[in-house]
Amino acid sequence: MNGRRSSGGGGRGRSSQGQQGKDGARRPMFRRRKVCKFCAEKIDDINYKDTKLLMGFVPERAKIVPRRISGTCAMHQRKLRTAIMRARQLALIPYTSE
């Protein structure tokens, strides 16, 4: 034993990530492209007083959901962040969970 650990994963590899084709090669899973909710519904301004809308982008941990998860475009993500911060300032939305 020279202090090195084995690099074996013990069966915890990424085998469940993709499907295998006929030749045994892995194919990546198909994911549908996320569409910006605000662009799809043609919402131009995001109001800080609309807490029902904003709470959909703030989970239990009270962190703002990033673009790659929510699917919002860059422009609406910036407006969303500003609205959430304003609502937090006025105590309409909590900063943290308890």
C-alpha cells in the first residue's frame, strides 16, 4: 500500500445518464429547450408588487432561480431580479427561509 486510493467508483458511475444505442455507445438524453415565460406570455414589465408571480422564481431556500433552470431570457432575468430585490426591501418576499 503506497497511500493511493483506488479510482474505482463502486458502480456509482454515470451509466444512468444516457441511453445506449446498438453499438453500445451512449447517446445524450434529449432535453426540450426552455422558453422564457415572460416572452411567451408577452409580459413587458415585471412588477415588484406581483408577489404571486415572483414567488414562482424564489424557492423555499429564498434564492433567486438562475436562468439555466427557470428558462428566462437575459433581459427578463435582470428585470426579475430587480423586482425580487425591491419586493424583499418592502418585506413582500422573505430574504431567507426559517
